[in-house]
Amino acid sequence: MTALGRLLGCWLLGLLLLLAGACDRTPTTEQQEPDTLEPKPNELPPLELRKDTKDLLLTWVDEKGDFHVVQKIADVPEKGRKQVRVVVATQREGTGRLVYVADLRKAKPDGTYPVQTLTRAQWDEIGAGRRKARLEALAPSARPPVPVPSGEAPGRSVTDGKSGVVAIIYGAEWCKPCHDAARYLARLGVKVVEKNVEEDALAQREMQAKLKRANLPGTASIPIIDVGGRILVGFSPPALQRAVKAVQNAKSL
């Protein structure tokens, strides 16, 4: 073989070795796909949640924005079932930056409850948002000033009344006994004024002051009814009738 032939053969052999090495070479760190990307909110594995699921820690939020923890689905009150954080004590999933949040109001046909994934920040914001809304509702600047005669909270007159007796019902919009008491007093010819103690902090303080003067502090039952200065707890037609007659008799003296 001539010198030129040997030189050409060496060159071809070197080229083949170079190509083989390039095929075996693994990508550098900069060439590899990064594996530390920020996880997406839907990356938690599906959670099958049923009434009989064991080892649960369920966190629900009340209307004030306070968090409560129970271990059974049955222990979550109806008002708090729309968004409930779910932790299975035997699993790590749902305990980090991403959390499971279930809707426990109604199970699906297969017996499971709908479960979605939220970030922990989104979950915390549920309680924070309710606390903020409540504080804003209670703040004096949150509602326009209303003139209050004799330092009392304003109320909504339900009836004018012909008996000359005035009754104030301290209650809430959802309170059926409160409305039943108003209708009953109206039939007795009593002027009825309703005050919502859930939406009006001044009405709440006014009610508590009257309970204290009547030696009934700390009661949480509504309606609280003031019939001419006589304080009644709950709706009792006989008690209301006696109170109205007592006020009428006192006026006639």
C-alpha cells in the first residue's frame, strides 16, 4: 500500500471513531429538560373520597373565616360543606404546596365526592376573604350613618299596630320563629319593629344590653322580643299575649 493509501485509511478510521463517540455522548446538563419546573395546580393525583374513607382530616371554614378540623364527613355542618380541605393522614399528597379541596354537599352517582386541587395560598385566601368581608361589614365606615333616636339601633317596621303597644324583635333574616312572632304580634294589633342582629352590630349590642338588664346574659337563642320593656326569649304565643296585655293594662292606669 502506498503512503497516500495508508494516510487515507487512517483518516477514515479516525472519522469513524469520532462519529461513534458522538453517538454515545449523553446530553450535558444544559441540554437536558429541566425537571424542577413549577408544578401546575392540577398535578395532584386523583383522590377518591367517600363517606367511609378512613384516616381523614377535614378542614371547613365558617362564615366568620375561622377554620375547624373534624375527622368524619358527617361532622362537617351543611353551611361549611361547599369547600372542605381534605387530608388523608396516611398519604403525603395534599399536605404541601398543593391541597385537595372537596365539595361535600352531594355525592356523585358512584358515591364519591367532587375533589379539586388548589394551591395552599388559594385555600388560605378562602378564610382570609371571609374574615375581611366580616370586618368590613362591621366597620363604621362600611355603611352610611343612620340617625338613631334615643341611642337605639334602627329597625324595620313591619306593622303600624292599633293597640298602642310596640314590640322589637331581635332576630335574623333566616329565623322562621322571628317571622312567626312578628305575624302573631301583628294579629294582636302590636306595632312590630324587626332588627337584624347578624347584620347590625349596634342591634346586637342593644339586644345584649337588654338581656343583661333582664338578668338573661349570654343567651344565644333568637328571637329576643322586647314588648314594652318586657324581654322574652323565643316565640311563645301565650307569653306574648300576656306581655301585650300587661303593657296595655299599665298604660290604662
